[in-house]
Amino acid sequence: MNRVVHFEIPADDMERAKKFYAENFGWKVNQLGPEMGNYALVHTGPTDQKGMPQDKSFINGGLMKRDSSARSPVLVLAVDDAEATVEKVKKSGGKLVGEILDIQGVGRYARVEDTEGNVIGLIKPTMG
């Protein structure tokens, strides 16, 4: 069974979104640079030195600039094999959204669309 390990929230205005989630929910935001797509990592609870949740009841996420591949929040599931999972999704009526990516230090990542039009992230983690 694949578990939810991350979430992504698209934003039209990244600064406004970072402020909103920090002020309202106490989330810590770590802004990454252009080499990582200006993605903002979100920590929803205490983390260890690697940035992973200390308490396994928390999951971390990210804020990203809204685009056509992510119009609504995206749940990210841990998978054993990104390519194999994408193929399985396609055989079940879903489709790949964009490309399968290697994210340095994180893992192999893909977004798929389910039969209902929802976008789901898939990650074969290389860390933690």
C-alpha cells in the first residue's frame, strides 16, 4: 500500500501564500532557489537535521507556483518504481501529466491524473 508522504499547494502569489500558511498554521517555510524551481518546502511540525518530520504523524509539503500541471493541491504518494506506477495508472485510465523527473537528493517524481481529473504526485524517494 502506498502512503501519502508529501503535499503540494499551488499559489498564484508565493510570498502571499508563504505568509498565509506561516501566520495561520505556524508552518515553517524554506524557500529554495531557481535550480529547484523556486519551490518552497513547508514543515508542518518539528523536523530532524535532514528536514524530515520528527513525529511520524506529521507530513511536510511544499508551495509552488500554480501552473497547468497543478491547479489544485496535490497529494504525493511514495512508490517503489515511478515508471511502473505511471504505466499501471495509464492502463487504469489515468495519464501522465508532464514528464517523469529526477529531483536531486529527493527522488524520481511524476504527476499523474486519475480518472476523475485529480492530479496525484508519485515519488520514488532517494532520501530519508
